[in-house]
Amino acid sequence: MHCHTTISDGYFTPKEIKEIYKDKGYYIVAYSDHELIRDHSDLSDDSFLALTASEFSVDDVKPSFDIPGGENSENAWCARKVIHLGVYAKDPHNTFHPATDNTLFDMWWRAQGRDIGNINCDGYHREYTAESINEMVKRLNENGFLVALNHPSWSLSDMNDYLNVKGLWSLEILNYETERLSGSEYCPYIYDHMVRMGMHNLYCNMGDDNHNKGGSTEHSFGGSTFIGAPTLKYDKVIEALENGNFYCASGKNPPTINALYVEDNIIKIDCSPATDIFVTGMGRNYRNYMTQGKEITHAEFKLEPRDVMFRITVRDKYGNNAHTHFYNVSDFLEK
Ligand SMILES: [Zn+2]
Ligand SMILES: [Zn+2]
């Protein structure tokens, strides 16, 4: 769901990305080059789907804490908050850039002498304020894009930032490249907090954010999203994403959730071999299937009204995690 190519600051061409990801068993790649929405339909075929996507950003102008050298020094960049939004076009051919001012490309890509052609945009000038960030999301939504909040830890986001963004479709709870670089980009707590504070329709996804520096695939294949679409058609995949028919999982050989269903007020999970299977409610009502180190492939939990909402985590013996989004208990509870 998050990938950079030579169109922005990635190492591989879009076609090379298709080949290396297909080779690892992937069917779908969202091409989310910085600020540029490109239609990659020419790469799609019976066994591969290219999602038209991008990553839109806005930077704060001031550092968020005292930094040696002060706010005008080179150091200041690493202390500035940012927001990066994962944007996914519902129509593969939609390359209109909402919430975008053409001067942004002068600073980014044209300053590097790149010919990016004419960009069709609405001229909106972004600022790092809650109001402007919400306007970005609103314009993206109105123009047919799903919007995810990417890597909140790298962005230096705190609750005042992430709780104030309205209209989000999903939170990137693992950004694999940043996690591999920092060790602090696995953010289930932020997801729980956002849902607890009222964002009940928010999903969670994972992405690689691979730039493949020097041709390395070290940062690829570690943050995957498993989409339950009936066919590999663009509209069916988008429909599955919009309806939450997906889960996400970490690691180069991630655990899988093969079935999740409720029968007689019992949550039932079938999965790949796991050492922990957790239910996380909205409050402090955690449950873990006690396996005593043994690997299991099935677990059952009572559906409990005090959870209000619940999500499932399947963890394997290597510490990799498969995550569902939150579900409403009341949608499953038999009266
Ligand atoms: Zn980013
Ligand atoms: Zn990125």
C-alpha cells in the first residue's frame, strides 16, 4: 500500500517494482510516489494490479522542540512535524491532484531538473494547521480518493495532530522502512487511541514505504495488506478496501488470518501457526489465548459487550503480527 519508484525518490522503475513484487507472491502494488499521481494501468494484467496512488505531505515551518542551532539551522528539519497522507484513487485513471498548488512541484521535482509535465491540480496551498490538513483530506475525498495517515511516529505526530484529522479511511500502523530504520514505527496504540476517541470507522493497513536505496530490497516485503476481493479487478479491490475487507501483517513471511467469524456469540479465528492470538477491546479488557509457547492455528473468544469494539492480532513465534481492524461488538451480538 506504500511504495516509491523512480517517479519520485525510489530506486526501481514502476515496471521493476512489479517484477520484484510479483516474484515474492504479491498481486497488488499501490504506487504511491511523493506528490505525483500517476496512472499505472499499463502494468495491470490478469495476475497483477497497479493501484493509482500517491503520498501527499505538508511540513510544519517551525521545529516542535528546541534543537541545537535553532529553528533556522539545518538541524531544524528533523524536529519539524509533518503529515504524510497515503492517497488511493477509486478510479485508476483519475490523476487530478486535489489540494495541490503547482508551486509545490517547483520546490520538489522541478528543482531537481525533472520534467514532470503539466500537473492538473486545484491550486490549493497547504499549510501545517489542523484546518488546512482537514481541507486536504476533504478535497481528496471529494475527488474520489481514500486517504490514510502514514507513519505517525516519523511525522512526530502527537494526539493533537492525529485526533484532529477528519475523513481518514485508514491508519498505517506499520511502515516497514521506517520501522526497520527507527524501531518505533509499529503503532497499534495510536490506532486504538484514535478509535477510542471516536474514529469508529477507521481501518488499519501496513505498507513497505520502500525506496530500495542502491537496489536493496531490505525495506520491501515487510508491511503487507491482505485484501479480500473476489477478483483482481480495480473496482472490486477498491470496494474491498472501502468496506474493510482486508487485514494487514508484518514480516517478510507474515502470519495470516485465514478466517474470522462469529458463531453463537463466539469469535472464531483460523490462522497460520501462532504463539499468541489477542483480542483487543476499546478498553482494558484484553484477552490472549494462552498457548504456553505451543503454536496454534485456531482460537475462540467470547464476544463481550464491554469491549464495545474489538480487533484481533495474530502473532507468530518470530514476533510478526497480523492485524484486523476494529469491529463493532453490537454487529455480531445475538439478542
Ligand atoms: Zn512518508
Ligand atoms: Zn513514503
